[in-house]
Amino acid sequence: MKIVNSISALALLFASVVSANAQQGGRRALVVTASNTASNQLLVYDTSGKLVQTVATGGQGGASGNSGGIATWRGRRVAAVNFGSQTVAILDKNDDGFQLKQVVSAASSPLSVAFGHGHLYILGATTIESHQVFDWGVSPGPDGMASLVKADGSAAQVGVLGNELIISEKSNVIETVNLKGDGAIVGAPSTVANIPANVDAPFGLVTRGNDAWVTIAHADEISLVRKDAVVTVTGSGTQHAPCWLALDGPYLFSSNSPSKSISRYLVFGKKIIQQVAVAATLNGSPTDIAHLGGFVAVIDGAGAISHLSVFKVDGDGDLSLRAAATINSAANGVAIVGDDD
């Protein structure tokens, strides 16, 4: 008991430092999502929920059942999927806001993107590919590519680990693929070990270092993947279908689609402990969640209407609603861009 209390105390101390740092740079944070319409647009909000910019992405939306449809790089670049056009839009931020920089073709219809190791990783419906990132933009051609384990169109999200990528496919596969020293994809993806026998729809994920937390949505579980194996599985209790995840220091937040809620967990070592079953309620079923700089942003959908909710995270991991906005489309993906990106 003393050990758990000590770990919890350290976790709270770490969280307070994170929160303090966030308050310095968080004022300039921007929340971005995509309209996901036939003429796809990047929608840029400030943390008060005000729409400050709309930028065409040069392609068509249409993505659904995915996570991480938007990724950020160094606080000044955004990648957003154009599912219907089989492209990824690259937008850079300057003094005048975001500008469309380029449109990169993908090997299959893109669903999720992530930056890391000097690369942009594009998860398509059937493929995963790596593109080098430069100050001027993103290499239009991949330097690595592989077919997914299932490759049946059920791909959900890609995340970056120390020397590999982790990928979820909703048709009951969690897989990893190796990276070369320069960050390019090499070899074929392989299924991680010890996936639970009751696995049903691996979905959203979040990574830190060599650890990945992955939801198993329809089984009401969250798993920890380490060294290419599932090492911990925790149930979501009264909240059903934890689909998407965000990490703030020691706090793991899951957005639970049918329950229209956010739960808070404490994560340390191999432990995943649910602290608060309902940390916040939402207007509709959530479709993605993101964290940066002491903020958590969530997109939820109710038919053709979406809602953006922006929460502030305090040192205890409690959420307080900072802003809310209504979006007249089934928006896809959410990310926060800030100085500490």
C-alpha cells in the first residue's frame, strides 16, 4: 500500500510540473480538426472554442472508424488525411496562420498519420508507409512501405515507438513493424504476442517511449503493449467501448463512444488503474481525442453534426470544460498545436 501511495504521489508531482509548464505555452495553443467533407478543410480553433481559420486541404474527406487522422510536427506543421482522394495534406503555420504546403499521395486510402524519427508515417486501409520530413516539407515518395497483417480495410491508428511503429486493425490485430536507424520502415508487420483471447476491435492507441496503450473497444478493455507483447489488460468498468486515448503525464484519458464519456486512468510501470469512471460527459459519441500543453480536446459526433470540446487538465488530472463548439459536418481527427508540440 505504501508503494502504491508513493508512486501516486510521484505521479501527482510530475503532473503538477506538466501542468505548470503547460500554462506558460498553452495560451497560444490551437486545436485543429478536419471537416471530413467532399471538399475537405482544416478547421482551426483557439482554446476558447472560436473558429479562427478554415483552410482547404486539397482533397476529399470521408474517413470514419479511425483515430489520429491529424498529426502535428514541431508546433508549426499539420498532416491531415484526405481519405477520399487517397492523399495527405501538409499544412505549415506562419504569421498568417496555416497554409497548404503540399499534397502527398498515399499507397492506400489514408486513415491515420504520425510524425516521428524524422518521418511522416501514413497508415492506409491496407498499407503503412514512411516519408522523410524536412524543413521545406515532406518527401512525396515513401522510403519504406509494407502491407498490413490483415489489410482488409479495418486499419484504425498508427503510433511511434522507440525503434518501431505500432498499428491497430479493428479486425482483431495489434501489430508492429520495424524501423531502420534513419526511421524508414523495413520488413513486414508482425502481430504482437499475448493478445487477449476475448479480443474484439483494437482501436485507438497512444505511445510514450517504448510503451503503447491500446484500446480493445468492443471488449471494454485497455491494454499495455511493451516489447511486442500485451503485458497488461484492464477493464473499463461501467463505461463501454473505450475507443480513443490521450496521455497527460501519469494520466490516461479514454473517450468512450456509446457511453459519451471520458474516463481517467493512472498509468505507471505495468499498471493501468481507473481513477474516475466519468471524468467528463460529452454531447455525442466521441470520435477522437488529443492532448497537449495541459489541454485535452475531444471530437464527438451526432449524425451530420460534430462537437469540439476543449478541457483544461489540472495537477490532479481533473478536467474542466474550457470551450465547446458545434461543427456542421462529421468531423474527423483532432490535434492540438502549441509551442511545446
